[in-house]
Amino acid sequence: MSKKQLIMEKALELFAKQGFEATSVQQITDYCGISKGAFYLSFKSKDELILAIIDHFMEQISIDIDYTVRNVTTDRIMYHFFHTIFLAFSRHANFAKILMKEQTHSLNSKLLTKMQYYDRRTDQTILSIIENVYGNKIKGNKFDLVFAIKGLMNGYANFILFNEIEMDLELISNSLVEKTEILAKHVTIPFITEEMAERFHTFSDDEYSAVDLLHMVEDAFKEADDKISKESLTILKEQLQLQTYSPAILNGLIENIYGRSENKRLGYLLKKYFQLTN
């Protein structure tokens, strides 16, 4: 485990107990058994650490959702979408609870911007799924349906987390599919118009260039501590500059770097960039 990953995991334990504001850098370094100097070699500030943890948490969910919706039939996409979301919440209940509490309190502008970014990505994901499932049937009310689905998800997640109720993933997923079906079929008075829905036109993963990915590969190489990952990252860097390898080889190289959880996002983006199937 890299020093960065150690700090993130230990800090998350403290944040879960105390919240963001009440946890100091000194407490984090004491808990990790490292010096402040070692902390600041990895993160410029506590806020940068929090952003990194949020990125890690949200990106894992995004990757899982993307994989799910690409690999299930249309008639089961809604169920698997809800199941994936709530499975992630159950696995990371403490951090999900922190996010729900803290985003309504004293987060600074950078943290708020980060949360808004992921909120918009969620909007885009839901929109893409319901357009795929319902097509023209929801043309006039698709944006209202997106926010209705998000409201249901947030409401149930809040209820489950703060009442410490054991989660039945199959039941809640089927229940939300049923409610979505009712809304899709019977809502006839939309509120959100196409003009009002600018939030859906935001940054997408497809906007990562080869240069962006090169920098990410170089950063991953610095953090890698095993020979296979380093060799795979070196070849992937060469591939971004001069494409010569077959899709099968590229898939294998990307699988080699998935061993480190922090590389899952990079692997996901490389697969999209090289247009590889899962």
C-alpha cells in the first residue's frame, strides 16, 4: 500500500468518527504513525486529502455503474443501476453518511464544486439510462424523471443510513424500479424544460485527451511498487504516443494495473480512450 493510500484509509476512519472539520492534520498523522512532513509530501492540505477521498469514493461508484449498464440487458438496467448504487452505499456507509452531513454545512467552495460535479455526472448517467429504457415515451418529462429518481434514491439512502436499518438490496432495487415505472408512465405535467436543463451539458470522460492520460499514467508509474504494473504503465504510455498494439494486448495491460484500487479510474479512462470493450 502506498503512503498516499495509507493516509486516505486512516483519515477516512477518523472522518467517520469525528467529521471533516473536527479532524486535524496532526490527528491524522498521529493515527497513521507518520510525520507532518510525510503527510504534506502526499497532500498539500487537509482539503486536498478530502477531495482525493471524495474522488476515490465517487469514481469507484461511477466505474461500477458504467460497467453494469454496459453489461446488462435493457429491461434490467434500472434494477442493476439501483442495486449498484445501494451496494456501494452499504459498503461505504460511514463515508456516505459523512458526505450527507458535511455537504450541507461548512464545506469550502472547492469541496462544494467537487460535489456539484459528481451530482451532475449522476444526472447524466440517469438521463442516459432512462432514455435507453423508455425512449420517446418520456421525451417531454425526462428531466423531471431524472430528479424524481434522484430524490427517491437520496431519500431512501438517508432513511437507511441514519436509522441504521439493514439494507435488503434486492427489495429496495425492485421497489425503486416499480416507482420509476409508475412515474415514467403517468407523469404528464413536466416542470423542467430543455432550456432549464443546462446542468446536463457538462464535462464528460470523453474529453480526456492523450496528453491528460499521459500525465495520469506518469503519476501512476511513480506510485507503482511492483514490476508488472510499472512495465504495463510504461507500455501504455508508449501506446498513447504511438498506437501499435492490438486491443487484446491493451486489455491485458490495463488489467495488470487494476491491482491497485487507485488505478481503477485510470484503467476505466484508458479503456474508453482506446475504445475497448469490458
